[in-house]
Amino acid sequence: MPFTAPTAEQRFALDHVVRLGELAATERYAAASDDVIDAVLEGAGQFAAGEWAPLARAGDTVGAKWTPEGVVMPAGYPEAYRAFVEGGWGTIGAPEAFGGQGLPFAIQTAVLETLGTANMGFALCPILTVGAIEALTHHGSPEQQVAYLPRLTTGEWTGTMNLTEPQAGSDVGALKSMATPRGDGSWSIKGTKIFISFGDHDMADNIVHLVLARTADAPAGTRGISLFLVPKFRLDAEGNPGAFNDVRVVSIEHKMGLHASPTCVLSFGDNDDCIGHLIGAEHGGMRAMFTMMNNARLNVGLQGVQVAEAATQKAVDYARERIQGTRDGQPTAIIEHPDVRRMLMRMKAQTLAARALVYYAAGQVDRAGLGDAAAKDRLEMVTPLAKAHATDLGNEVASLGVQIHGGMGFIEETGAAQYFREARITPIYEGTNGIQAADLVGRKLALSNGAAFAALIADIRAEAQDAGLIALVDACERVGRRLQTADADDRLAASYPFLNMLSIATAGWLVERLARESADDAPGETRRAIAAFYLDQVLPEAMGQVAAAEADATGLYRLSADAF
Amino acid sequence: MPFTAPTAEQRFALDHVVRLGELAATERYAAASDDVIDAVLEGAGQFAAGEWAPLARAGDTVGAKWTPEGVVMPAGYPEAYRAFVEGGWGTIGAPEAFGGQGLPFAIQTAVLETLGTANMGFALCPILTVGAIEALTHHGSPEQQVAYLPRLTTGEWTGTMNLTEPQAGSDVGALKSMATPRGDGSWSIKGTKIFISFGDHDMADNIVHLVLARTADAPAGTRGISLFLVPKFRLDAEGNPGAFNDVRVVSIEHKMGLHASPTCVLSFGDNDDCIGHLIGAEHGGMRAMFTMMNNARLNVGLQGVQVAEAATQKAVDYARERIQGTRDGQPTAIIEHPDVRRMLMRMKAQTLAARALVYYAAGQVDRAGLGDAAAKDRLEMVTPLAKAHATDLGNEVASLGVQIHGGMGFIEETGAAQYFREARITPIYEGTNGIQAADLVGRKLALSNGAAFAALIADIRAEAQDAGLIALVDACERVGRRLQTADADDRLAASYPFLNMLSIATAGWLVERLARESADDAPGETRRAIAAFYLDQVLPEAMGQVAAAEADATGLYRLSADAF
């Protein structure tokens, strides 16, 4: 599937949503000069279009295969992964001390967006590695960092996150995997994990599993969970991959999409010979995992942007080429039909909105990393919005992409269906969107005694000019304040509609700013037209959710479970 | 996938939406007694659950296969189809003169709903046969009727609709297939048709293709199109299938879903030996096709109901069984979590709404057939709503069904993904939902000089009690009146949001009536709870679309096609 990286739009969002100039003015990010940023975006675009995009269809049709010796990727993937390593595309945001470029997370976000737009399933692999790098950077011991970070940074080794077990999905605290001290400071790991993306593959020399497990006599629930580093191959005296560490791929899932991303069932310690190393404090696993998960949530939100961008490009191409019906008596490409335009404008507008949301959050990661406490609050506040709303938008846009293609959209060879299928996982993994909504109305509305929410509302209000946006932010404030003191059921009953409202208000604020700060040139005119469509036709839909956001839980519990 | 036919809900909708009692009071439908209706609904439910539902997964995983000798259905399908024929399930609505039961179309709708809820891809086969029966009943010659209707009615032979060609999708008038007189009253057919559902299979003795083609010197566009009856096997002197009629399956499509339904490329007359028979008048093809298409549109809307019902049943089962998290300190099934309840209530409410819309339209088919001109207007008015909105709801509900299953929803073996994939074709075929919206704001708003639209508004207003519903119908009237005099681009620009608003108003009216007329018993309490959720939380969303419905086309044309 040919694609062109939207580098100009990415750059504009980095400048005007992230305010990258402010970051580049700090000592830490002094390397993020205009030239470097442009070179990185352009280079990533060319690499992704040239090396990764051509493999996207085979990723779907062939997919990763399980064998008794491990997972085998489709032809071309190992080579394309090596090209990624050699190009240094994994090093963008990693710390310089371990071979990274130390560029802002926001730049890394743009690069991952491009890779995932080219090949969403494939890009999941570096996304997981980024999570492992972050967990080790923040919680690993100096020895662990020296041993693992350099080769995770280059991508020679890849990372995984191991949370889920059959009985412990959204309820991570219910997990049962066990870690037992071996007496030498290391731990013996035993248990089964499911839904492990890139849990095994043949593209890298080692795989670094970050595994949540329980130690003996640990408290119940999430308070008793510890995080362990469990390499596929133990490191030998020289620090190279050596003996097999008793981590087996039991099977891979037969999924609706993302077939290039092997979703593994991993069995640790079948032969009681799986060695793990504690990361951070015993029983401190959830804290370490949250470091990883929060940014992983943004990266899943980013997958919403990826699929939206990819589906839109494909639909625009088709709509320009497909001749059907007439306009002013002449045969016409369907892009000229009003309802097709409506769908395409909506796709463009929702893509713009999704990117703005995720980039905004990414910028707060960088500011929080610089010690800005308000940015940390902003990041926590918008993380559920970026994860849930951007993935919902990715699904909506991918569905519109199928619709634009008409009957051809339902035929697999066309490729529009692949986006539709693949998008569907994004509202589920890394905390379902329902979990995000619960996080929003629970932890996030209460954050800093409500000041984090008040700050977001104030931020929007300080800039908002569109009357619909102003009305929406008023409604968000009113509903949010009610939910801050509502009881748990009422809060949760309203959580999803409220999440939608607040996401759209936040996106509307940023989209309006993008239009306002656009120059009087052709890209600026295009952006203003798309932003106007968002504000005039998409944003008002949020007001339709106020009724549900204002309802309490009574309507949900009129039925007994048996009556459904 | 186990399922239970929702016979009580079907019966209630037949009684209170269709007002079946009024139909049964007519001479024509005197056979539709309470006992007969209950027996038909119950029997269809048992047949579908016992014979067709168990084949649904294999329909997806194995699918229909193309071979040089023709299309081969998955194991069990020919036998299950034979059981359908032997049970008389194809005869419900067909004319008694040709072996049908002559029951109301609304009853047939309920039976087809049940069959399709059990196995959506399979049920497409009888749906297409119903279309062929209707076209022949209304437009066939007495000889054609005698020769073909009896065995189409039993289902021994099946029917197809052949409209689409590669260059002629939504623009049917662009088709190029040719019909040339053979001098004996028959015609020689030549051309290629695509997207022909059940264009070939191994379950019936003959396949009756209804084919749109152009005759020599015919006017351009749809005015020059004629309809031909083209059997796979010509009838011999005894009226039995005889010589092969030069209709070949060139290939079948590799689709995102409905793999049990072979979507064929058919080549007519490769050897100049394909004989067709004109149905109705030369150049009268579109009129005859519209007879078939209008009811086919309702039957596709019905597929929205099918997939919504099936996905909801599956999600409810899972949510009752899946233990995750706690409530009041105790482990709980996820159905007790507020946001899961919100999703399930939404699924139930949207299913209720979709069924009400489609059944309402079906009831107007029967009234129109009794010569009620106002009912004919009502039918035409609500057909685009029933087709487009019910299929959109089917998609929404199937997506929620995946979400309820969490990570398991993305795993194919679970089955929730199948509904999600299969639903996606329904907004596309039988006239894309965009075409339905165009039909609504074009032909339908203008129908009977606007009286048809005014009558629908008046019907809703006469019963509506909910304040939100009343506000919505006011908005619909205001927007609809503006669109009646708007220019074409402005009308089409607003068509989809307006279709949504009017569909929700119409569904809201019927849902409110279902609640109002429910008894004070357990099913009545359940229905009222679901209806209240619809009116309180779903219907208000329609007001969020008013801004888009009130916008003109300017915002869609600010960009040139190149600027997208």
C-alpha cells in the first residue's frame, strides 16, 4: 500500500500543538534543531514508504507463523527490521547515555506514527521496545541498564510487556505468575502469559520480556505485584545472548488483524529453569509497569492516528480515480460527489483531531520529563483521552474508508478492509477504552484535588473562540464537576459519554489553534478548511452526548443480569 | 454459535409496530391468525437454531469455494438448505397461486430475521430468491410465472440479482451487458456481472438469474435498460432443468466476511449460447428491478437487525460468564460493571430500534399491497431509513460486541469478530447508505409533492410524548423543509446527517410506542427499561447532528480534489 508520510502536517503539529520550539530552547533538547527535525521526519517517511509499506499486505495475508522452534515472520520482515536497526530509527527518543539520540518523545511519536502508517502491525514491535526502554530507564538498576539498554536502543534486541493472564485481563491484580528467589539475587519465574505482542519472532538476537509476577506472601491484588526482566536468552559473561532461558511460545492467536504482529501465549519456566531479575522494588511492579503503560497508551492512541492517516490516504486516492455518475452532465470522479466529500472531509478532520490529541500528550511527556509538574498533571489528564478517543477515531475513519470504496471495500485485495480489521484492536488493548473512561472519571478528575481537570478546562477556555467549542467546554466543566462528587456507579455510568465530550473539546481547542496559526498559503488554507469542518460539523455532535453524561446509573440497573 | 430466536420480541413488534391484527382482519391475510403466526415464529426459531446456526462458523472459516465445475458450499450447507426447502421456510410470503403461503411480508421478514441471525451469509440465499419471486410476480408473463414461480417458492431453485458491472456500481445506468433478439422471442445475452451473491452454488437444481442488460439502440442510462430472466439450466419440454445455458462463474471474491455467501463474477454468453427471456417491457428494466430492489433494501436493513441481535446475544452471554474485577468487594461478572451495562443497554436499545424501523417498513409493504396508497408513500419514505440506519446500527452493535469481549473479541475463534466483519457489507450493498441518503433528500422528500414526508412527521407527532423526541421531530421537519427547496449540492451535503436524524426520530416514535403498549409483566418491564435508555441516552445524540444537517455544501468544496 503506497503511502506518503504526512511530514508537513506532522511538523506543523509539532510546532503548534507540541510547541516544539519551546522544548528545543532547553538544554536537554538543544539537539532538536529545525534541521534535525526535518531530516528525521523526511528520513523516516522515506524509510517507511520504501521498506515497510511494501510489506504491509503480506503481513496480513501471510502473517507471522508459529513453529516448534519459535515464531517465523513473513518473508522480508527480518531484512526490513534490520534496515530499521541500521537506520537508527529505534534510537530517536532513547537516552544518549545508552546510544540513543535523546530527542523529544514528541519526535519519536512522529517517527512511530510514520512507521505505523506504513505498516501498523510491524511498528508494534519498536513500540513495545520503547516501553521496555522506558521501564528500564526509570526503574532498572545501573547494571541492568548497562546490560540491556544499549541493544534495546539500537533495536538489536526487542522488548515485550507481560501483564495479561487468562483470568487476569483488565483486572491485572488477579495475575498468578510466581517469582521465587534463587538465592543469588535472581528469581525463578513460572507462569503463563497471554496476548504478548511480539512475544517471539526471528528478527532480533534477543527478546527482553518484562514480566509481572507475584512473590511468595505478596499482598493480594496489584499491591503484591513485582516486575521482572526475563530475557529469552540469558546474557553470557561478555553480555551476549547465551543459554536459552526456558521461555516458550505455546501458540499464537488467530486474530482479526495485525497478523504481522505475533500475539503469543508464553510459558515461563516449564522446566523450572527460567531466570528473572527484579526491576525496582519488590511489590513495586505496578508502579514500574505504569511508567511503561502510560506511554504505551499514548502509542496505542498513536495507532489510531496511523490507521486514520493510512485509511484516509487510500480513500482519497480511490475517490480521485474512481469514475462513477455524473456532475454537470459529465462523468466524474466520486471525490466530487457531496456525500463522498463529506466522508473524506470527516476522515481528514478526525485524523487532524486524533493527531493533535496524541501529539499534545506527547509534548507533555517531554515537559514532564523536564520537571514541569503542571505538565505532568496535563499528561495524566489527557492520556485517557488520547488513548481512547484517538483509537475510536481510527475505527471510525477506517470504516469510512471501506465505505468510500463501495463494494470493493469489502474485497480483501483492495486493502481498505485490512485497516478496518486492524483498527479494531486499538480500543481494546493497553487498557480498554472503558478502562480509560473509568480512569478519567476516577483518578484523573480527582488528580491534584481536581486542579488538573480545572487546568485543562482553563487551557481550552483561554484560547477557544468558536461558540460551539465554548459551549462544549462549559458543558464539560459542569459534567466533570458533578462527576467529581458523584458516587462510583454514577460516575462510571457517565464515564464514556464524558470522555467523548472532553476529548472532542480538547481536540477542538487544538484544531482551532492549528487553523488560527496557519499561514496564508495553500497548506494553511487546506488546514483551515478541514478545521472549519471539524468545528462546524463534527464538534457539535458532542453536545448530543450531554444527556447521557448527565444521567446517573439508575437506567443501567433497571434490569437484572438475567433480564438482558 | 448458539442462539435463541427472539420470538416474543418479534411477535410484540409484529403486533405493535406492524399492527398485524389489522392485516389479519383483511380477507387476503385471514390466514395470519395468532396461532399460525406463533407456530411460524417458533418453528423458524427452532429450525434456525437447530440446522443453520451450527454451520455459521464453518461458513466463515471454510467458506464457499470456486472450482472449475462451479461453486462448492461448505460441508453441511446443501443438507441444511434441503431442510429449509422441506420445511417450507421459503414459502411464507410467496403467492398462494404458486405454492406459497401468502402470509404477510412482515411475517416473512420475521422468519428471514431469524434465519439470518442464525447464519447471516446463508440467509442471503433465500433473501435473493424472495427478490426474484417478487420481480416475477409483478412483472413476469403468465408463462414465466408458471414455469419458474413454483420452484422458486419452494426454494428448489434459487434466484439472483445481476446489476453491477465493473464500471457500473452505484451508477447502474452505465452497464454494458447486451441482449440481442434471437428471432424466436428470446434473447441472446452477453456480458459480465460482478458482486453476484449466490451467483453459483451446489444446493439447488437450478439458479434463476435476473439480469439487467441493454438492447440494441436503447437510450443511454437507466432508461435503456431491460430485465431478463436467465436460468443456469434451460427448462426442457417438461419444465425441468435441461441444457446448460452458458452462464459461467469466472471467480468468487475474497471478502472480509460472509464467506458462506459466494460473491461471483458471472460471465454470460462466452460461447454465444446464453438465452434470456425479457421480463416486462423492453427498456422497462429499472422499473422491474426497483420492485425487487426496494424489498431487497428492506431485507438488507433486516440484516442489520440480524447482526445486532446475534452480536447482542453473544455479548450478553459472555458478560454474564466472564468474571473480572470486583463489586462490593466480591468477584463479579462483567455484566455488573456500569460501563459494560451501558454498552449492553445500548446494544439492546439499538437492536430494538433497528427491528422497529424494518418491521414498520415491512408492514407498509403489506398495506401497500392491499392498495393503500398512503401506505405506499410511507413505505417509500421509510425504505432508505430502514436500509441505511438499521445497517449502521448493525455495525455499531457488532463493534460493541467485540468491545465487550475485550482481547478475546479480536480472536477469531470467539466469533464476535465474525459479526463485526460481516456487518460491514450491509451499508454498502443494495445501494450504499450514501445512495439511500440521496434517495431520501431527493425522491422521497419530493414524493407526493412533499406529502409523504409531512405524513411521516405527522404520524410521529401524533403519538410522541418524550420531550426529546418532540424536539427532534421539530428539527427534522425544519431541516426537511429546507432541503425540499435547496439546490442539489446543498441537499446532498446534508443528506446523511438528515437521514440519521429522521431515522432516529422514526425509531424513537416506534420504540416509545413499544414501551407504552407493553404490559405490566416482566418482558414489558424489560422493554420499557430498554426503550427508556433509547429515549434518554441514544435519541438525544441526533440533535448533535443538526448543525451538519443545517450546513450547506460550501464547507465541502473549499478544497479542490487535489488538496485532499
